[in-house]
Amino acid sequence: MRYLTDHDLAQLLDKPMFHRIGEIADEMGVECYVVGGYVRDLFLERPSKDIDCVVVKADVDHPGIALARQLGKQLGRGAHVSVFRNFGTAQVKWKGQEVEFVGARRESYQRDSRKPVVEDGTLADDLDRRDFTINALAIQLNKNHFGELIDRFGGLDDMEDRLIATPLDPDITFSDDPLRMMRCIRFATQLNFSIEDETQEALCRNAERIGIISQERIIDELNKIMLAPVPSIGFVELERGGLLELILPELAAMRGVESRNDRAHKDNFYHTLEVLDNVARESDNLWLRWAALLHDIGKPKSKRWDPVAGWTFHNHNYIGMKMIQPLFRRIKLPMDERMHYVEKLVSMHMRPQAIADDQVTDSAVRRMLFEAGQDIDDLMTLCEADITSRNAQKKQRFLDNFRLVREKIVDLQARDNYRTWQNPITGEEIMQTFGLGPCREVGILKQAVKDAIWESLIPGDHDSAYQYMLQEAAKMNLHPKE
């Protein structure tokens, strides 16, 4: 955080857009302030594109909309004004800048809804309704007070102490709008701040209120947590606040360690968060991060005790893969190729390790390469992130083995041209050869040819594949039609 005087703030806002807004406000006889995240990020030295302005009403109806329209007129061609009269807001876009205007207001809530009853208010009323003290800062844009900071709730002190706290009673803040609980955790994650004790206690008391929030709003905040530099912070806070089991019970089920005969398994929840952070250091791919978060969700259902082997989680990758679709549907994640990508990585995340533990053969790597397709690099990133052993020698051995797998992948990619590979025998050719219609036998023969090529049992040319198909068909009592 940097320390800024009003003079410093005036210099930072010394831009044509802000001066023009201030001049129009003076002409209209209203006060105008830039508020919220844009102000916060000036102190935190973070980039911020979206600018929010609050206009304090004099005798002007819908003062935010009126100022926005006047600004659009003065900016002329190239300025685009969007008015949202139902919300009393307007947005001006001009030369890559976006400024949103709203009249100062106060809000009251009904118990069963997060939609407030809105009335005109003062600047103090408007700052009172803000979610957190660090977002309740305002800088005046009127000429005579240009750059003056208003900080009613000690937001600068909380920024200095790296704390997330609410301006008013946190129980009221969270009960009125439970989405603020998600935002609280999201800001703590993005900024690497702590949640102030009283605010944390209120979050726990109001966790059940998240039930009135739509899944779309929840997943929007979850995705922002996922894209933070250290996303595990958010999931620890979700668990600590009692929200995790309400939002992602599959992940909450992974918590804890069970011991039997002095043999315990690791805490799969915290292991998962470590894997997630490892992936986040390597990639900003949201869906790769989701695959990391969900890669072990099949473990609670697959956990078994074996007197010899100890705790086992056989087939947890396949069980987890089957859980992805209903989970995505429930929490309103996209049911398209992004879901199938996560399914693939969850189902295959044990494959490179199995290959590395055994002899790294062409056939095993080739099969993995073709099944992973263009996602092979992401699969390897996930699998390497999955190495969280505290034993340095064991960890290095895994990494060395994965390096061998990567080298084999590069070699086979060059030799096999796997990205454009196609089975030389098509289903249509099989049906024509044997006089078949679409049936199970066609799929069996086609797969047999593909497996034989992948296992290097036959070359990949058409003649070799055709002869192999005839041999396998004969075993099934199928013969070419005359």
C-alpha cells in the first residue's frame, strides 16, 4: 500500500475525463465522487479499468443518469451512453474508458431477498451501504474540492493492516446481502488480506443465508477465487466460514484424516489445495485449475481399508470423472467442451504416474498421447502439480520419472504426428468389407486395429491395418462378403 495525500490523489486523477465530470457536476449544481474499487486500487497500486461515480442529488431527478447523458453529449462522437433506468444507473464508454454513474442512495432489505428497497440518499447513506471499508472510500471531483478523500470507516487503516471488515454491523451486512460473504472471501483471496475477527464470526453465523443467492452469482465469485494468484486462500476461508459444505460438499467431504493400526492417509482436502496452488503457479487456465480442484473428489467414495496395503483409493479417478457432470450442472458451470476437458483430466490424472512407475514404453506413452490429444501438456502440468510429498528424495524421483515421460512424448510427437493421426481403418470400410450395418462388431474391430497400432504390434499403414482387421474378424467368425 502506498500513502497518498489529497494532493497526490488530485495528481493521479488529473485526467481530462475526471475534470470534465467535475465541471459538469458543478454546472448541474450536484456533487460527484469517484468511489469504491477504483479508489481502493489507487492506494494498492493495482490496475483498475472500471470507474464508479456517485452523484449526490440536489434538485435533479436521476442525477447519475442526467450527468452521464450530459457527459456523453460533451464527449461527442465516439462516446456511447447506456441508461439502466430501472436501476437508476448509466454507463459512459469513451476511448477504452468506462465510467458508471449512479445517484447516492440508501437501501433496506427484506429477509427473504437480496434485492433492496432503494431510496435517494446522501453520500453518507451511500457509503454506509458499501460492503467493506476498503470499498467505502470516495474522492470528490468537483473543482473546488478536486482530489479530497472521504474515508468514513477507516478503510485506509484496514488496508494498511491488510484486513477485510464491514463498515456497519457485519451480521446486518451479510444477512441483508449474503453474496457479500462470497465477496468477502474473494477479496481476501485476491488481495491476500485477512478477514477481521468480528466479520469472520458474522460470516459463520450467516453462512446458511447463502441459500437465497443464485448459483450464477455464486459461481461468478468462485471463478474469481479460482483465478487468484493463490486460490487455496479462498477455499480455506470457505471451509472456515461454513460455506464450503453448502456450495461444494464434494470438496468438503475430503476433509480430515482417518487412522487405523497407526496407519493414516493424508488429508485429501489440503493436498488438493496444494495441487491447485501448484497449477496456479504454472497456468492461468481456469478449467485446468478446476481440474486440479476436482481431481481427487472420487477419493471419499473409493476409500477402503486393506490390512496389507493400508488405506486405498482404487479407481478414484474414474469415480471422480463420473461426478463432474452432475457437479457442473448443479453449480451452473458450462455443460460443454470445458466440462469434458475437466472430465478428461480428472479421469487421466493417474495415467502419467502409472507410466512413470513402470517402464516408459512407446506403446504406453502413445496410448496416453492419443487419448489426451491436444490437452497432453495440461495433463502433464496437473500430474506434476500432484506431487506434494514432503520427502525430498521421493519427490525428486517422481519428477525425474515425469521428465522421462515428457521426453518420450516429445519424441513420439515428432515421429507419429499424433495431432493429425487417424485410424487407417474406418467404420464405413469395416461395414462394406463384411456386409454389416452399424453394430457392436464394427466398433470392436476398429478399436482392435487402433490398439494394435498404438501397441506397435503392426505398422500404421492401411495395408497392414487391413490385414490385421481380417485376422481379428476371422476370430469373431466374420468373413469378407464375396
